[in-house]
Amino acid sequence: MIVRQYGVTYHRLKPEHLETLRYWRNQEFIRNTMQFRDYITPAMQLRWFEKINNKFNYYFLIEHQGKKIGLINCKDTEPDSRVAEGGIFIWEKDYWGTPIPAFASLTLLQAVFEIFKTGEASVATVACDNKRALDFNFMLGYEIKEKTPDGNYYKLYLSKEKYMSHCKKLIRAAGILHQDDAEFKMEAEPADNLVDEVNAYLRGRSQ
């Protein structure tokens, strides 16, 4: 699966991407922002991939101008909960503070709330001392819901209603900046590792 919007390309994670992801995920400046901070071995990375490579988890490498710069995900989107947990990290520091991470998040939120309508809320977990990530999520409309039991992380929450009232303004601004490629585009075939709503969307476009 490949998604394109706002001049950015997203590649759904495949086995051939795992070593690149593992390299960057193990870098100290990335690892220290995560809940799981142990060093990740190739075997650990593969076991993790086998666990998440299903229709309820969507992990994408972010590519801009031919360069892989980070990872964004929407995970555990099980139909009964209608709540998607999002996450993003950018390993290329030149992209910190640029609009690209915001474009990536807006694309994923649009997919969840508008295009596929698979969720009613989005949640995120951010370290309490990670001001950059907190400010980024507040910009998208997330609000602090609670702290984790250990007191080290905030649980953030974005309802569909808040998304519609807040993010739509950001989406309009992104569309103005990228008039030629503001449309959400997906290249994929219906498959068992896609939720029913995505498969229905793909079948509808092929008719």
C-alpha cells in the first residue's frame, strides 16, 4: 500500500523496511522519547512486525522528495472500540519544525475520520517532558485526558467532533499550499490485511 498527499508519500511497512526502521528506532534521540526504550534486535523487530502486520494496524514509512524521514502509524483500530491510537516520529532532524509531520498526521486523521470512517476518536501517548511532541499534538487539537499510572506519560485524546471543528482549518491551509496534490491518493489492492472499509473503498475505485 502506498498513500500520497501534500507532496508526501507513505509506504505501508514491509519486511524489507525493517532494518531501516530498526536502525533509526534504536538511535538514542528517538529511543529516549518512547515508552519501550530497550535496544531492539533484528529478532525482536521481526517478532513485532509479525504481530502488527494485520488489518488492525497501519504503519507507514514517510518519504519526502525521495528520502525516508520517519514513521507514522495508526494501530489497534479494532471495530468494537472505534478508537485509533496514533504515533509519529521523524528521524531526519532537518524536518523537525517543518510542515511535513503535520501533513503526515492530517493525512492519517483524514483517513480515519473521513475517507474510511473507521474511528470515532484518536488517542496518543506522549512523554510528559517531551514538549516538542506535546505542542505538536496540541496544534492538531489533541487534549490531555490523563496520565499513565507511572506518571511519566500523558494520554491525549482527539474526538471526531474536535477533529471536524479544529483540523478542517489545518486541512484547508494544507490544501492551499499544495493545490496540485492535496487529494488523498492510495495505491493498493483489496487484501486480508486491510479492514473492510478500506477494501470497500478500493473496490469502489476500481469499478
